[in-house]
Amino acid sequence: MAAEPTIQFRLDRSSGVPAYRQLVDQVRQALRLGILRPGDQLPTVRDVVKQVAINPNTVHRAYRDLEHQGLTEGRPGSGTFIRRSLSKVPEEQPALLRQLEQWISAARAAGLGDEAIAALVAQAMRTSGRKT
Amino acid sequence: MTAALETEGLGRRYRTNWGLRDCTLSVPEGSITGLVGPNGAGKSTLLRLAAGLSRPTTGTVSIFGRVVDPNSVDHLGRVGYFDQLRPLYASFRVKEMLTFGRRLNPNWDDDAAHRWLEDLDIPLNQRIGKLSLGQQAEVALTVCMGKRPDLLLLDEPVASLDPLARRQLLQTLMGTVAERGTTVFLSSHIVSELEPVCDRLIILSASRVQLSDSVESILSDHHLLVGPRPAPAPAGVEVISSTETGRQSTLLVRGAPTGLGPTWETAQPDLDAIVLAYLEGTSIQARQGEAAAGAPSEGPR
Amino acid sequence: MIWLSWRRHRLSLLLIAVLFVALGIWMALVAHWFGILYHLSVEGFKLCGDNVRCEQSFGQRHTVTTDFGTFSLSRQATAIDALLLCVPCLLGVVFGAPLVARELTGHTNRLAWTQTVSRTRWLMANWLVTGVSLISLVALLTWFEWWWYSRVQFGSAFLHYFWGGVVSPPIFSVSGIVPVAYTAFAFTLGTALGAIIRRSSWAAVGTVVAYIAVGAIVLVGVRPYLAPHDFITGDSGIFGINPRGGILERDLPWTLGTGYRFAPGAHVDTGDSPTDVGLRCLARSPEAYGDELAPAQPYDDCLAFSRVQVGTLYMPARSYWTLQWRESAIFLALTGGLLALSVRSVRRWRA
């Protein structure tokens, strides 16, 4: 397996979030950001534990969870591969992107800094409810 | 699932004091079980009994269903033992330690052993005596794992290692476990070292088993209750330890508390806090036991 | 396992081999000078070399004076013999006592006894590799000693017999095959004590004490009975004969003591002086001899009348090989017992 690893896992031990859930979340995040695409192979369990020094069962569990969510599929003898994407690449939403750019220019013109803009966006997301 | 290691009423006495007492536990095959407790609690005694280097005073210890016999080549071939003192031959070179492993173990995997040392950047021509502590521990672990044992008994494998060496050693260990499904039984007196790698935890204190359960169950079964002093003991739980400050009383309990009043706050303790509570509880019980001269109540098994 | 044993002990075994070679060189030098003395004694007193003066005098003093000083050859030869006598015990202490004990004190047994070899195989391999090496070295040394003894004996014999025959203790115990048996015994004794006592230093002390005790018991109480004795009447002065015309020193017997017997072939009582024997004779039946005894020689006449024979009890030189084989067999049997004891102790060891 000489290929570059597709994703590097990190564990935050002090966060209180169970390890397997952190792994799942990091895969989902990578899918959203387009770092992982359908057809990419996830690192083998052995490679993950060599990187992060956690229990292999933890990795098995995370991979099983991802499979239950339909995001990955295991091919016996080959490994675990991404099946579905989560990202919505900006190019697929040109209208939304243009609207967003207009709104940001208006916010800047009104005197809002980057931090205030981000806070407004977060508040709006909260009040409007979340969709996966 | 068969048990890789099983003990029944196991005890070991040294002259006047007991190193281990009434130890009954089971380590499932394929699991990574941590053994935690203060120094002198009996962790090394238990591991030595399992390795066949000690003889039980009471009870039995069996590995893969057979009572441990230190002169049985079958037992010796299936069990890898890593001693706290990490004995190696100081005048040997690293590659000679590998030859040692190869000559004394018919099931030796020489390629894997070389690969591990290469990944860890340990020079093969260096004398053992000139290696750092971390490197010596890594070589000792390589000798243990190289014979492809089904069960690994590790006594304080990462004690007094710097963080880098600790991580490297655990990485190598986890990599092997992922590949071969080896059962691992390792001890430490630092919980945070064990938490990321263990499925199960056994708490040993005052030479007895205080708790033996999966890490997940331990975390979900235990709760931290904070209430004003004086606080009546809540129903449906077992108090493991309690601390009282001027106005507050903090209890660490096992079980789901029922009928808690509004004055109580609950929180989720982390593994460190839970283990600490058991160790504190033991010392209180021991003192009470000495005073009352009766048998102290057993912790949950 | 053989590899491991050799790798662990190779340095000390090579060191011993070097020391043996040094000892051999010393022995060769001493033998060389004794050879020169031999020629001197035959051709008369003369200079034995440039800047060297050789002296011979009564009382076993053979000295050589060179630019480097004066050496007493007799003393050196005696020192060599004493050293050869100590070699088996020293090897037992240096190699046997730490064989198991060192692993226990250094805790390396926790490494070795958790590999896929039984403890029996571990001990046997260590014992064999070191034991065979030591025995080979001692065998070579003993073979060399045979030559050395003959040179020393020839060179000194014209004046005074040096140690006695090959069957006497000083030469018997360092020649033939018994040194090999002693070495095996001492080495295994050290191993057994090291396994039981678990500390090299105490095991070493115990080895020395036990070896000397066993050696003394065998010398006094066992060896004299391993072959039949000979008895010669008269006093032991008959053994002082000119080597040119009579008995070679190597054929001198081992004197066991003066004694008496009441008939040829009967049991000999030793330990009494001729005077005590005479008194006992008189005590047996004073009336029988009464007036017949000449007052000047009451003992001799009594002895003559009662046909008691007074003489010297000895072990003849021709019994040399019989004694060698039998005594070696005894020590090898002891070695076997000690080896079994060591194996048992190692198998039963628990932390």
C-alpha cells in the first residue's frame, strides 16, 4: 500500500466525545469539504491505529457506522471505499453563490466585519433549523 | 467467546503479606484489557502468575483453557511476556536480540520484527546498553511480539517513557493487534495511557479486583452527583466515593439514581475520576476494615 | 539455544583459554630449565648458558640465576603443581556458580524463561556449551602436564625425588583423566549451588567448601580402597634407590602408612608406630615369651616369635590406571546427580 493516505485522523482526547464518533465525524467533514470523493479508499484499520494508537475495535466500529449510514462500502479483500458524497460543490449552485456574494458585499457596505458576518450567518442557521 | 486468560480465586502470598488475593477475572479473546491500580496493588504479581513466573498460593490461573505450566512449551509459545524491568542482554547488539528471538522461538516472524524496528528508527548495530530507555522498551516489545503470540502480557509497557516513545510503542502494538487479533493484557498506573487503547478495564487495589468491565459500560454506569450538605444517600445506587466541602457533597456512584431531588446535579465523570474514586474508596474501606476487624465489603466484580 | 549459550559465555571462555596458554608457557619454561639441569647432572657441573649460572644443591634447591634475577625452579614447579590442583575448583567457582545465579540476580531469567524453550533445554544447553569447552581445555592442559612432569622429574631426580610416583596424590590428581572428572564435578557443583542459593557469591563460597570436603574424603577414605594394596616388610628406606640403576621416580608407590599383620595375606593395621606394635605384641602373651626374649630387643624378638610382620602398606604404581578410571567414575556419577538437582531446581523456581 504505497498510496498516500486519503485522510489523516486526529483524536481530541479532552473533548469528551467518544473516539469512534470523532472518526465518523472527521470522515463526514472530509466528505463535505470534498477532500474525500466517491471511489476513494479509507485507510486500513491497521494504518489508522498505527497513526493514532487507538484500539482497532474503535476503528472497526467507526467504519461500521459509516457503512450503516450508507456512506461507505466494504469490498472484501480490498478495503473500505467511499460510496456517496456529502458535498455540494459551489459550482453546482451558481445562483446561491451569486446571492451569497451579493449579500456579503451589502453586509460589508453596512460596516460589518468578518466576525460579525460569521455570527449573523450562524444565528440565521440556528433559527432556520438544520438540514443535513 | 473463549477466555484468553481466566483466574479463579487466585492469590499469591509472600511470607507475611498477600501480593494478590481472591482474584477472579476473565479476559476475553481478542480484547485489549487494561489493568490499572497503584504501585504495589498486585498488577505485576498477577501478570507474573499468568506468565508462569510465579506459583499461585491459592486458586488457579488458566490460559486458553489450560492451567498455566511454566515448563510447557505449548504455553510458552502462545504467550508473550513483557516484564516491568525490561530485561535484555546489555552486551548484545539489537540484531543479536532478534537472532535470540529467532533461535528460541520456532514461530518467529523475522521480517515483521525488522520492519517494526525500522519504523521506529532503531539502529540494528547498536548495543542494547547504549540505547535510550524508550528504545530498549521498543526492542523488548519487539522480542515479545515477534514470536506471534496469541496473548500478550505487558507489565507497565510505557512507564517512564517520554511522550514520543510512548506513542511509538503503542502505535506498533496497536498495528500488530489490528493485523493478528492478538489478545492484550497490559498494566499501568496511569489511566490516561490506557483509555484510548483498551476495550476493558480491571481496577486492582489493595491486592484485590475492585472492578472488571468494558470501558463503555464503566462510563455509562457511573455518575457524579453533587448536592448540598448534608445529603441523604440517593436510592438505587452504590456510592463509590464521596467528598465533602463546607457546603457541598460530591458522590461518585454506580447505577442509575432514582428519585433525585432538584437539589442534586448530575454529571458524567471521566474514566480517570472513576478509577480514582475506586482507589480512594478502597483506602477508606481498608482503614475501616482494620478498625472493625471484619472483612471489608467487596467491590463489584 | 546453543547459539545463545555460546554468545553469552564466549568472552569468558576465550579469556580462560588465553590464561591456560599463559600457564602452558610458564610450564614449558620451567620444564626447559629442568631439562638443562638434567644434562648438567650427567656431564658434570658447568655453565648452562651465557650469563646464566645453574646451581644444584641438596634439599631440593634448584636455582637458576640470570640477568633477570634468581629463580628457584623447585619452588616454581611446586607452585605449578599446586595451581593445577586448584584448576578444577577455580573453574567451578568462576563458571559454575554464576551460570544460573547470574540470570536470577539480573532478572534476565524472566526474558529467557518466557521464550519457547523449556527450562530444561535452557539449562542443558548452557551447561553443555560451557562444560564441554572447559573439559576440552582441561584435557589439553592435562595432556601437556604429562610431558611437563616427565621433564621435571628427570631433571630433579638425580638429587632427590621431587614428589613421588605418578600414583602419589600430588601427581595423580593432576594427571590422567581425573582432572576432567574433577572439572565436570566442580562445574556442576557450582551450577547446582547457584541454582539453589541464587546468589553467585555465596554459591562460589559453597562450591569451594564442598569441593575441598569431597576431595579430602575421597583422598583419605575412598581412593586407598579402589585397588588392592601391597605390603613390604622392613622399613621404607628400601625405596631410596639410585634412579640410574633402580626404580624410576614415576614408578614409586604411594605410601599409605606403616603397619603390621599377623600372617601373610592377612589384614594390615596401619597407623601404629613400630614401638606401639612391639608393645602390643608383648601385651598379647607376655608369659609365652618370657625368658626367651633378649632384654636388649624385646620387641623384635617378640615379633619374630609371633611371626608378626611389620612393614609399609602402599599402593603400587601399576594400579594407576585402575584408580584413575574408578575415581573418575565416582566423580562423574556425582556430576550426574548434581546435574539432575540443578535441572529440578531450575524447573521449580518461581518468583
